[in-house]
Amino acid sequence: QSLNRYAYVLNNPLRFVDPSGHVPIIDAGDGVGSFTSPPETPVSGDVVANWLIYDEMLPNAQSPIALTIERLNAMAVRLLRDEAQKVLRNGPEKSDSLILILAAYAKVEAYRQWKSMVQTGAPWDHKPYILSRFGAIAWHDGYGYRFDIWSNIHYGYVGRKVGLSRTELLAGAGAAQIMDGTSQLGYWGSWFDDPYDQASIRIGIELYERYQLNVTPAQFWQVFDDYAGLLPRRGMEPRFGTGSAGGNGGYR
């Protein structure tokens, strides 16, 4: 598998949607243990966003494993930059192949450790947890948004923090779909990836690039709203009560 595939699939940003567009596909496990039913009451996006920011994005972006991956990516960039500058000054005959090997090793190790955190079932694969705790849809500003969006936002945010570039995070998504045979020619403008997935990943990227480790709920929604029209969503917002699940189940 290619490194670009790792850059996206390692976070398992699956769409959980039947390619025919008919029904959601939800992995309820392999038959061992129990699966928690999603809440029946509608959930406010504010509840999900607060959880995502304060329980996941900010802590994970500053965790020991994130700092290790960040150092590896920085090492690869620094080695390549210094080597390129040396070659420009002294000519290609002065290139040091050992430096290039070390840079490649640092990058591959960064991907390996990223994979260990974001692959299916790993600590940063949130989709099953989000589905079981908050349900398939969370509501914001009159629209319901799919549960996989929130984990893709985390992927983009933490990915940028640890030193993965926009190209790695976005083009890797297209590489994954091409290899899986799920890409379409119509996706050419979004690196051959589902534009919905790309939009939610871009929210996370934008959040980190604008606010780094100082993201607030207000800033989260400001960036989210910039991309909201590009996300899969449904209308008819429910009325929310004061409970932690965000509502009483009523619809306007």
C-alpha cells in the first residue's frame, strides 16, 4: 500500500454510505459483545462539537504520539531542505544519499505511527463511538449532518498539527478511493475523492491553520459554516431540550 493511501485511510474516513445511495452501511462489529444503539432523540451539533474539540482534537493534537509523529515529519522536511540547499550551493555531485535515506526513513516511520493511531479500531477512529453515543445525525443551524463528518474533521486537524501537508491529507483520500475502486471520473477536481469527505477534512485543516491549539466552539462553527454548503446534510431541524443528548425528539 502506498504512503498516500496511508495518509487518508489510516484515519478510516469511510463514508458509511451504500454506493447506490439507498441505505447507510454501519459496521456493528464481528458478532462479539454488544452494540450500543444510537440515541433516539435528536442531538445538537453543539454537543458533538464541544466533545470533539475538548475531548479529542486538542488533547490528541498534544499527545505524546502526536508530538513524536510531528518530530519525525519535521526531521524529514529539515533533512531534505538542508540537502537541497547544499546541492544548490555545491552541485549535485555533493549530494549525500545517506541524508536522503534518513529523510525517507523518518517520513515512513511518521506514517507508520500515524497508522497505528487512526486505522480502523485504533484510538483515533471515532466513527463507531460517535454513532453509538450521538447517533447518525447531529443538527446545526437548521440542518442535520452525518456522523462521519466529525471524525474527518479530527483527521484534518490533527493531521496538520503533526506535520502532514494539505496535499498528503487530501490527495491521499483520492488515492485510497482509486485503489478501492470507489472513485469516479467526476471527482477529478477533488483528487478523485468524494467531495463530501474532502470538505470535512478541509474543515479540520482550516481549523488548525487558522487557530492552531486555540480553537473555541465559536471558531469551530465559523469555519464549519464556511464549508457547510459542501457537506451532505438534511433539513428540518428538531427542537432541542436541555438534556445532554440535545433534544426532546420534537420536530418543527
